[in-house]
Amino acid sequence: VKTTLEDIVKTIKSNSSNYLIYKVKAKDSLEKIAKANNVTVDSIKHLNDLENDLIVVGQKLKIPK
């Protein structure tokens, strides 16, 4: 069991190092966030399992590094 937990922790750490967390502010859009971070809208949508471009203030998004 210990080995399994260690493997899970390693996976979580390696996965979280592939993105940063962005908190949506007023007047933000996926396009604006994507441009500011030099990534595509589609990459943000995919990483966050978004089906459309709707985001809300205070929402936390994973942004690919």
C-alpha cells in the first residue's frame, strides 16, 4: 500500500508541475487568459474539461506551462 501511495503522490506532483492555477477576474475571457500565458484556448479548455468558453469570476483554471 505504501508504494502505491508514493506512486500516487509522485504522479500528482509531476502532473501539477505541468500547469499553474489562474483565478478568473472580472472582464477575463479564455482568449485573454490564453494570450497572456502564450497558450491556446483549446489547451485551457482541454486541461479544465470545459465544453464551452463560459468562465466565471473566481473560477480557478489550470493553465498549461
